[in-house]
Amino acid sequence: MAGHSSQERTTSTVLIIGEFSAVGGTRTYIEHLISFYQKRVQTLVLLGTTDSDETMAKYAELHDVTYIPLSELYGHPEPGGAPYFPFKLRSERELLQKFIESINPDVVVASVGTPGKFLGHMGSGRPSIYILHTYPGTRGKGRFATALRGFAIFSRLPRGIRFITVSNFSKDRMDRVWGLGFPKNRVRVLYNTAGPILSRSIKPASGEIVLTLGHVASFKNPESWISIARKVLAQRPDAKFIWVGPGPLLNHCQEQVAAAGLGGKILFVGGSSDVWQYYQEASVYVQTSLVESLGISVLDSMRHGIPSVVNNIGGLPEVVIDKRTGFVESVNDEHAFAARIVSLLESAVLREAMGEAARDLYAAKFSPTSWEKSFDNLHKSWLQRWFARSTQ
């Protein structure tokens, strides 16, 4: 690892334990964490869930980070399956505690998309930040809360443990379901960022491309998305709907669209390493999710100056301001959802106004500068001994 000036960095080692897949917001967040810490620490270690990820390995090497796939701890690919929490905490704790002792970090940062995953690092006696990108479901609420409280007591939860959620909705859900009753200063909301603010791009006045990004999975609601697309196409036959992303329902959705003879109008293009072109061409962004803690792709659409139509679910209403930067509609009201898309496709003036409002909101609230400043302030507040000075 490269050495850094002690005058600028007061922490020697930070361990990031990250859950991420090949694409998506949790992976992007790991990159943000690496960027943040590499300017502030001497040694940065990433323990990642992906078994074999050459892209992440190259990214880590480029940024002078030691990247260790979790499979090296297990000796085989990480066991998966649901439900994860709290049933795998004991074995996870044994593995993580030994690993943490071998690394001997000053601070541990866990960044997860599965509620409860990597809570096994608690009890190491080191200050820790636990970042939850989703939120726990209400099924089994009492059992989960009891298990977590028992685990916290068992592991003698240190005072240095702090929690971050990416939306107020996620924070409230975590508190209600897990029932830890932590003081408010131990759980904070820190909104995600999607990347640098982009310069204004002129969208074609006759733009008819409706875009969605994300895993083609049931919680993203692709069946409803197809139904909405068909309703819009009945009124706007020149429109085109594009869904970018891999997922377990990808082939099923492609077959469904082909069977309806709409393969040229409704496209599931699969995963892409370059989504930039899709945002550049899109006029409207759509998110029909049934579960969404914040929506990193919605943030991406905002910085591209694209208005969004989203379900009133999770943290989405905290990102999209209804009737200002887009529209927020009731879940499963497909007719209203389709009508909002049509209104945007019909009016270039409305699209332009909402798109610019979205870009302005992103710059003010969700930019990397805002995220880094807020994250730095949290470190000063929570971990004064290790992050006593800012490098800003």
C-alpha cells in the first residue's frame, strides 16, 4: 500500500466490507467509498462479496486498495439463499472476527444491500459504520428484532457502532422492524450520489424514448412496466421503451414482448457496461419498482436532465418532487402512470422544465460534493479520534 502524509491522514487502516454485484447502486457506492477513504487513510482494504470480479480487482489495484473476495474466507463461493438474517449471523461472525483481527483496522465500514448482512462484524471492539442501502421487510418483524437485540447484547455492541441509511423511509423502516431503539444520533440518513454534475444537454424536441435501468427482477415490477408501455404505445405509437439491465426475468420478459409482436417497441437489452448512451437519448425515465430505498438510476436520470415517473414507494418520493421534477404515482395505478408518461412525451416544454428542475435538485442535494461533505461531517461527529481533521 502507498504511504500518505500523516499531516493529512489521521487513520492508518480502514476495512470496507462490501456487498455488491456486477452492476447497480451498491457497486457504485463502493467506488464512492474508495474515493473518499483513499484521500484520508494510509491503508484501505476491501472485502467483497463477488467471487470473481476482474473489473473490481482492476479498479482496486488502480486506486491502491487491497481487494479480497469473500470466498477466500469461506474457501469456496459465498453461500447464498434467503432468508439471510438472522440465521447466518453466528457463522458470519466467526469468520469476520478472525479476519478483522488479522487486518487490525482502525475503522470498519460495512456497505450492504441485504438487511442484516455483515452485522457479524459487530463486537470486534472497533468503531464501525454500517451502511444499509435497502430496508428490512415487515415479515417476521418480531423474530428479527428479537434476534438482532440478542446478537447486539451477545456481542457487547460498542459505542462506536453507527448506522447510515440512504433515505428517511429506510431509516424509519429499520427502526420499526429491527426495534433497536438507538438514539437518533446513532442512525443518520445520507443520500446517495450517482456521479458528477453534467452539463446541460439538449434533448430532441420529438423525443419518444422511455428508459428504465435495473435488474429485471420481480421487485422491480417488469410485468407492470410492460403493461404500462403497451398503454402508452396505444396513444403514442412512435414511442420506444428500453429496459437496460440483467436479471432472472430477462428471458421471460423478452419472450413475452416478442409474443405480443412488440419486440421493436419494447426492448429488454440486458446488461450494458456503457449506459451513458441510453441516458443521452432518453426523454423520460420510469421506475415501477415495488421496493426501492432511493433509486440510484433515478439520480442518474436527474443529473442527465431527464424527468422521471415513479411509484410512490420507499425513498422514491424523497428523490422525485411530484409535478416539479417528475411525477409520483400510486403503486399499481397503471392508467395514471401511463397518462403521466404520455403528458411528458407530448410536451417538449414540460420535459425541458422538469428535466432542468431535476438537474438543479441533483446539484443541490445529491452531487458527489454534497455526499462527500456530509460523509466527512459524519466522521468528524462520530469518529473524532480517527478523523479529527479534514483534507478539504
